[in-house]
Amino acid sequence: MKGIRHDDAASSEPGTEQVGPSAPEAGTPDGGASASVVSTPATEPLTGAPREELSVDLARRRDELTARFAELQCDLGGLVYEMAIRDHIRVEVLVRRAAILQDVDAELGEVERILHMEETGTAGSCASCGAPHSSGAVYCWQCGQPLLEHVPSHAISA
């Protein structure tokens, strides 16, 4: 057995051993060449970390959708202009492009609504008086009108 070398941790000579932080660990698939990694859970239990991550993701998604909306709107306007100057309007092409723009606009509106709800803590507004209400509210705090739609029991199918 050769001696233990403390000064050259990256030595590849046969029969030498590595000591210290870079020493191989028995049981690793590659004989210990990889460093050990301390794993942490993706979310902290009983904290607001997942909610903050959700807000960040929604804010990023809102920014992406806003840029996409502006791009699609500009493209649609340019397409209409090009068709108009050539005096050849193809309505079916414009309708398809407008439908894509409308889908992005609808998703953007929903993301903005969710972000607003997270920021303000409100889930909507009363249809009668317009007062904001929290999620789970049954009656409006200002006018007393029911916030939930009443559906007859026979209309609900199992």
C-alpha cells in the first residue's frame, strides 16, 4: 500500500488515497467523484413561500402575456394594413389571428384578476352595489345581497 497523499487531491495514480473534503465516499455510483449535495424541500412547511413563488410566477406570466399581446396586436394591425393596401382583405385569416389575440387577452385578464385578488385579498365585487368581498363571503357586507347564485336543487345533478 502506498502512502496517503495530502497535497494532491486530484491525483490519479493507482494506489493513492485521497483524504479530506475531496476524498471519495464509498457507496457513490462513480466511486466518489461527485460531491455530496444537501437536499432541501421545495417548499418550507407552514410558511408563505409557496404563495410568494406563485405570485412571482404569475407576475412573470403576466409580463410574458403582456408582451405577447402587444406583439399579436401589432401583427394583426400590420396584417390588416398589408391586406388593405393590396385591396385583398381575407376575413378568415383576420378572424383566426384575432381569435388568438382574444385568447391571450382572456388569459392575461384572468392572471391580472388573480394577482389583484392576492394583493388586495378580495375575491370580487357585489353585483348590486359594487363593494369588494373576500373569497367565501356569502352576503355583501355593505348591502346584504347574496353573493352566491341560487340554483334550485333539482337543477343540480349528481
